[in-house]
Amino acid sequence: MENQMAETTQKRKRPYPKPISLANLRPSRPRYDEPKARRELLVTPDGWRGFKALAKAHGLSLGEFAERIGRGIIPLGTPADGAKVK
């Protein structure tokens, strides 16, 4: 029985590195002219859930979603007070 399990385990092993895994390491997001830095923000649980849902709907990570909003790639419209966004 043990010998059969050892043979089965050997059959399942795949060669490393896996080509598919290496493809996942290549950046699929746009490159920007400056490095990203860690940031922190405080939001309510409802706000966070909503933000995560919007990022998922766009097929983006939370960080990339925030980046694209901040760069105006994903427009939010004009502010209610009419202020200009730089």
C-alpha cells in the first residue's frame, strides 16, 4: 500500500519551475514613471466593502484601482463643489 502511494505521489509531481507560474510573475499592469509607495487610509467597513467591489468589477487589485482613479484613468466626474482637480 505504501509503495502504491509513493508511486502515485511521484506521478503527480511536476517539473519546476512551472512555465505557467513564471508567466504570472510578469507584470500585467501598466508601468508608471515613478515607483509606488505604501500608503494608509482609514475607511468604514461599508466603504471598504464598496471599494473592494468596485475594484473587482473593474478586474483590478485595490492598489491598481486606486492608482487609476488618482491618475484620472478611471474618471469619477467633477466634484460637487465644482473645484478643479489637478
